Amino acid sequence: MYGDKPRQKSMNLTPREIQILKLIMAELKSEEIAHQLGISLPTVVTHRRHLFLKLGVKSVVGLVKEALRMGLA
């Protein structure tokens, strides 16, 4: 049962959210992510907000912990 939790969470993330999560794990700032992906800063902020909500975390540390549980490292 617990083993299915990470899979369910990762299946709910869009490919772009996963891409942004990986860049957050690489310690890029939102501005750097926007520049690297060629998207606006508000778009990155929206994706980050969705990640926090979908993964049920309150901090970047929580995002990284969930990403590790999902095997995104």
C-alpha cells in the first residue's frame, strides 16, 4: 500500500511539473528555471504552487523529499 503512494503522486504531475521539480532539486532559483526553460517567472511560480499542492508539502525541502520518494533523483 505505501509503495503505491509515490507512483500515484508522480502520475498526477504533468511532464512540465516534473521538469521543474528536477530543476528545483538541482538548486535552481525560479528566475533561473524561467530563463532555462524560456518561460515567464509567473509561469514558474504557478508550477511551483501546483507542486506544493499536489505533493501536499509546505517547503522546498518537502518537495525534494517527495521527489526522492518518487525516484526522480
